[in-house]
Amino acid sequence: MKPIFLFACILMSGMKLDAQILKYSNSNEAWNADSLGNHRVVVQFKGSGRIAHVLVNWRRRDDQPQKKAIIVTDASGQRITKVHTANVNRESGEIWFETSGGAGDYYLYYLPYKNEGRSNYPKGVYLKPAESAEASWIAKTENVPVNAVAKEIQAINAFNSFYPMEVIATKKETALLRRTNSGKGFMVFPEDRMFPIKMEKDLPYRWIERKSDYRFSATADRGEYYALQLGIYAIEDLKSVKIRFGDLKNAAGQRISATVMNCINTDGTTYDNLPLKKNVQVGKSRVQAMWCMVNIPDGQQAGTYKGHFTVQAAGFPDQMVPIELRVSGKQAIAHGLNEPVKQSRLNWLNSALAQENKVVAPYIPLKTEGNSISLLGRKLDINEDGFPKQIQTFFNTEMTGYTEKGNNILAEPIHFHFYNDAKKQEKFKAENLVLTEKTPGTVKWTANSISEHLRMDVAGSLEFDGYVHYTVKVTALADVNFSNVNFHIPFEKTAAKYLMGLGEKGGLRPDTLKWKWDVAHKNQDALWVGAVNAGLYYNLRDENYSRPLNTNFYLQKPLVLPKSWGNENKGGIQVNEKGKSILADNYTGSRSMKKGEELYFNFNLLITPFHPLNTDFQWDNRFYHKYNNLDSIKATGATVVNIHHATPVNPWINYPFIESKKMKTYIDEAHSKGLKVKIYNTVRELSNHAYELPALRSLGTEVYSAGKGGGFSWLQEHLDSNYIAAWFVPEIKDAAIINSGMNRWHNYYVEGMNWLVQQVGIDGIYLDDVAFDRVTMKRIKRVLTAGGHPGIIDLHSANQYNKSDGFNNSAILYMEHFPYLNRLWFGEYFDYQKNDPDFFLTEVSGVPFGLMGEMLQDDGNPWRGMLYGMTSRLGWSTGSDPRPLWKAWSDFGMKGSEMIGYWSENCPVKTDHAKVLATVFKKKDQVLISLASWESSDVEVALQIDWTKLGLDPGKVSISAAEIAHFQKAGNFKTGERIPVEKGKGLLLRVQ
């Protein structure tokens, strides 16, 4: 091995560099970028004629600049109509234009675009060149020498600037580098963290002008997580690129050990806490940034530490990079994590924070007795074959408490049938059921079963929240054919009143459901069947499951058809009554297996509900969904402020770190006024303002999803391609790109959430759809609630039942997260007017899962919402104003009341109209009755009241309707009097 000399050989060869680069500056929004583009060249015309001729060495990173228009204006902004171009390429271009009046400055806008598409999903379309001058004028330009000078290149602002890491080296400069380093296979360019490597197809000119400075030298503080880059330029195709770290030593022999160093591109920890090794390959003539972390110990002695990092690639000689790191006597604050621009937070990508499966409130530790496992309000009995023998819940029908007698979910144990033909099936002998792990948070078990042709190995686990995971490996002991494989979940009829998923809206279970796999178009692999107080969600997967993109992007990365369950689209599900049960028959269709072949019939269960309703939380925590003056918010009666993105303290979507000081000031003031503050922060897309974007892009498609590119101009100009453009905020030009599913960004997200709690003081988060799984959700709930913090999480989702979203139900899509939510907000495109009460109950309210919610679309239906304790959300729109209902709650004293919904057989109030429903909020000496109508016309109803259950004397009570703005007029009613209820509306009646 020998040290690399990046430029010494070039200098010895007598290379003369191409024209030096222009000055780069930022204009501070000096022009309208949406009409002229984000970049311009400042040209000084010194000639005496009327035609200017300038050669611009612009060194552009965009492809095919000759296909993009150039707009020329004079210093006053007046557009020049006579413009001619020639020899336009990525390195330079010649432009002639007619001057407007002699010598002076002119502006050449060389990336003008127009926005097409929706305002929040723009498509930046670059204008095409068009000759605006007549042929006679163009002919005159032939004899005009270069008489103008390109003085500088200006960006609309610093964020749009290409300088310095996106100013390209010329072909000549690059070719000479390749020639003088032939045989090496690659070159290594050490680079400072403040200059993230951003281009894959080009070398930056910064590396050319560096000349012989090939060493890396920098200063860091004690305890700092120090980031640096090694830029790999591939002269040939490279495989298995990796960094071998060596100790750094000072003159006294003290060391910074290689054990505190790592490269995020090759090594790490997955989001679910498994070791990660990545094989980095670099195509010929491509640039690959290798981000390295040096985690300097807190007590490291100040001084200069020297050593080498070794870059290795299969088949080529190793190259050593000299490293000099000066450690100051200053102690880094929080390891440097408070300054994200320095990239210290890249360490978070490999974090295992909050991975231990500790029990989270309100859940309780798991308890085992034989093969039975008890958890909060539920119980799972395991059969000898490892599958559920019985599942029970112990919630009352009101969903406000528990019962001693269990509610059986299964009519018989869950089981498989492997049919060889219509009359014959594999007969399994179950053996070796063993509980392999018993902890407060998780119980695991294994079992196996043997038949003539098959071995079935079952590994199951139950977690404290009611999540059950099964890995079912079926191995063929001989060649075998099957006419069908059936996986049966036989539901008790009492636990199968409702159904949701597989193309069915939430509501009463249909007599028969027939469904087939169609992953190319439908994000469907799960079903929920249940009653309000006892139900079961399940999904079907195999060992190759990969979480698809959700919301508008499902079709760009859909589900992968499970080889076992899908069976080349022969598989499907049918749910219908069979004997004493409601049978969910999950079938594969005919198939064969060769001896030794393995199939994975994996599945997951969620036992619902997760916990009782926390009605007092609903009454006490009144959300205000808008950034506003805190005194004004306090005056509304709201108690929790939701801070959306695109606001002064949280401007950049899902990256709430840049204005964190402003955010902390706001939150501190809110706390002083008795208000809580939650912020918008989720994983689905990520702002282009994230400091780590170039480093994350260096990981390939691990963090960002592959795609066709496009979208807003900034993305096209700085990312080139291979991304999916996402949400855009035109007011601040925040352009996001889509995350790629399950990856290490979730580790960063957990650490970031912990930092926001500990350093900024957030009280929770507002999730606007979710692109992570329950592993990450558990972790963020732990860090949000650590140390007694409130940790409030509410989830918003637009209705997912459409083509772009894959025809899924929001509740099905996100049910794995429900155990950790405090509130639902479903959402745009949920029709509160046309859908029936069973849809409200199952798909909107959250009640069958232990949750409560709010309404959004068209500000909801307040009368129907009150049946479930729901209102609209204050601050979301001008028409969304629940304050009159909040006042009614306060006047009645909702806190401490018992909610008895119409869905419970114990509800003491009904009406004589089947489509006018009643929910009761009961206190010791008074009752609030919520009525809501689904009748097609105005009706008068009689209340059917069980006075004994209410504990009230009908001869001594009054029934009144208080005046509630935009809800109802005041009125009084006698016991037994018919009460008018308007179509689609309702009443709140107080009985005392």
C-alpha cells in the first residue's frame, strides 16, 4: 500500500487547467424565479455596437442545456427579444443579444421554467429554446467578436446556489485525472463535512483547483461526533468498496481508537435493531460519497492526531488517506448534535434508542399460565400446534371498562388444511410446543408439526399491546401436489358483527365476502372482523414482505405478492357463515412443492380493542390546529396547540430542527400559559432543506425511494433523478421527496423525537399519515413519554379508498399504530353525510379499538359526531369551530361522566326510530343525551328511557335543550313528549 497523491502527478504532468470558474453569488430574491428560473449570469457589455457577444463558462450539472431556453434582460428587467445562441453545452455556451442602449450589465437566465400541475404537486417544465430574432439579424452576429464579459453567476438565494460542490469539472480536466491515475481503479478525495458531495456523474471543480492538497485536516472538539467524507471517483467499475479505519495518534502516543469510527455507507444498525452490512458498488466514472463518523471520546486529550484511513475495492490496490484531526480543549455541547449543519446527527442513523420492548402505559406486563397469556383486557390460549386455540377480550360493550366474563373471538382454533385432493389432506401430528421467552413485553414460542409430506415449523410471539406475529415455515419432505391450502380463522358470530378491509368499507359484515389478490392495483392484504368490544385484525405475508409506499404513491411501489398466499394470483379470501361460525377462509388454490422446497405462510394478528376509551382525555384535551398568538389560543378554551409545518417555528416538512430555537421559545411561553404544544413530524416524505439530504442520497435508495424524478425546479436542478417528488409548499418553496419504507431514517427519527422532547419541550406529535411500522411507533411513544412527558400522538389520514392509494381503509392501513395513539382525525374525503352509523363507528370513530376521534371533511357533522364524542378541530378552517360544543361540555361537566354509546345493549336511552340513535353521557344526578338522525326527512321521536339504569325519577326530572350556536336552539320538553329531530342533524338534551 502507498498513500494516494490526488494531484501531485497532475502537476508534474504540466497540466494547464481550463478556464477558471466564474464568481458565484446570491441575489437575495432579486427576481421572480417562477418566471425566469433560479439562476442567471451577470454579463457586462463593453462594446460600442448594438450586438453583445459573450462566452459563458458556466460548468452546469444539468443534462442537455442546449434544450433549455435562455432569457436575456437588461439591468432594468426589460426583456431583450433578439437573442441567438450557439455551442451550448454543459461546460460553456455562446450568446449574442441586442443591447438596449450601450455598455452596461445584462442578465442571462439560463434555467427558466414554468410550474404545471397542482400547486402542492408542481411539475417544473423548463422552457425550450426558440429563436426570437430574424435571420438577417442573426447573420450580423457572425462577425461580432466576443465583446462582453460574464462577471458572475447568481442564484436566486443561497439555498439554490450550485457553488461550490455542483460546479462541474470539464471533460478535459476529468480525462487528464483519469489518465494520470490509470491502473489505480479509483481516486479518493477527502472532503469537509461543510461541503457535502452532491453529484454522482461529475467531479466538482473544487477538487480540481485543490491541486496537491490531498490530505484531510480538520479541527474537532472533545466529545464531538465528527463527520467527514471520502469521495470515491471510479476510474473502473468498483465492487465491495469499504473503509478500514486506523487509530489516530498524537506525538505522545495517545490515540483516538478506530473502534469509535464507522462508515454509514457500509455498516450500521437497521431500524429493527439488526446488524447492517452494505455492499457498496460504484459504476465507472461515478462519484460515491463515503460518510465517516469519528466519535471523539469526551475525555480525549487535546492535541493533533494523525493516521490513515484505507479505502478498499475488490480487485484494486488499497489506497491510504492521510488524516489529521486536531482535538481542541473545548468540550462539545451534546456531542455537536445541536448543530445539525455539521452532520453530527448522521450518528443517529445507527441508533438503537428505545428498542428494548418495555411496556408502555396504559398496558401491563404479560402474564403466562401454562399455555395461556394474559394482557390488558385480553387473553390468548395457544394450541399444541402453536396456533391460537382461543382469543378472549374482557371489555364491556360500552368500551369504558372491563368484564369478568371473557368474550370469545374464536369458534374453534385457528388452523391449516393442506388438501392433496377433494377427499384427502395432510394429517399433522403436533409436537414440541415450547415457550422460549417470557418477558413483561414479549412472550415467544415455537412448535412443529409433521405429516406424510410436510414439516411445519411455527414461531409465534405476543407483545403487551395485543400484537401477535407468526412465522410459519412449511417444508416439503417429498414431492407433493395440493388441490388447495386453506388457512381458517373461525370467528364466533358474536365477534363478527362488523367487517372492514379487502375492498369493504367499515360497517356491518356482508353475508359473503369474496376477494382475490391484486397487488399491482390494490394495497390490500389485511382484514378486521369484530364486535365493538372483541375483534381480530389479521394480515397475510411471506418472508419477502416489503412495506409499500402509501397515500398517493402506492402504485409507484406496491405490495409484493406473497409467494405462499398469493400463489401466482390463485389465492384469495372468502368470509361467510359456516355452521356455528363466521369462517375466514384464506386459500391458495392448487400448487405443488418439490422435496426440500420451503414456503412461508406468515401472518400477524391484532387483538382488538387495545384498551378502554379514555373519555376524560377527550373532554380535557381540546386541540387547536393552527400556529397563532398564544393568548388568542388560550382565550378559545383550547388546551393543546398543533403546530403544522410551513409555519414560522416549524417551516420545513418533517424536519423540525432548523428553527428549533424559535420553537422552544414558543413552547416555553405556551407552557407558562398552561397549554401543551404538539408539532407536525412524521416519516413519509422529507424536506429538501434537511441538512443530511446529500448524505442520505449517498446511501442509494435506502432512505429515499427510487422514482422518475421531476417535480419542483430545485429537485430537478440539484438531485437530477431517481427520486419521487412529494408535497410542496409554494409560499416558502419547501419541496419534499418520498422516503423509501423501512430504513435507518427511522432510527434518526426516534433520536430526533427524543431531542425535541428533551431540548425543545414538545408535548407530542401530529402524524399526517405514517410510513413506518409498529417497531418505530413503539420507540417514539417511549421517548415521547419518557420522564413523565405527555407524549400525545394524534393521527390524521385522508380516506385511502381510491386508485392512487390502492383502495385501502385508513383504519386498516394504520391499525398497527392504534395502540399508541391518543386520537384519530379521519379526515379528507370521509363522507359524514352519506355513510351510515356503522361506518362512523368502525372506520372513523376509533371506538372499537379504544380510541376517540375528530372530524375534518367539510367540518364534519357535529350531531352525528357527538354520538361518538367527536367534534371538528378548531383552527383547521373558518367553519371548523367546536367551541359551542366545548362550552356545552363544560356546562354539563363531561369530565367524569360515563359514556354509554348507542352500540351497547346497556344504553339506557333509545328512540322509536331505528335511524335516530342515542348515546348517553351519565353522571350521578343528571344525564346528557346525544341524538343524531340518519332518517331521510325530519321526524319526531319518542325517547325510550330506562329510568332505573339512569338512576333518575321520571316524575322529578326536566328535559331541556340548551342554546348551542350553530347546533341547536333552546327548548324544553316534557317526559314522554315527542321531540323533533331534523334530517341529518340531532340534539343534545340535558336530563336532570
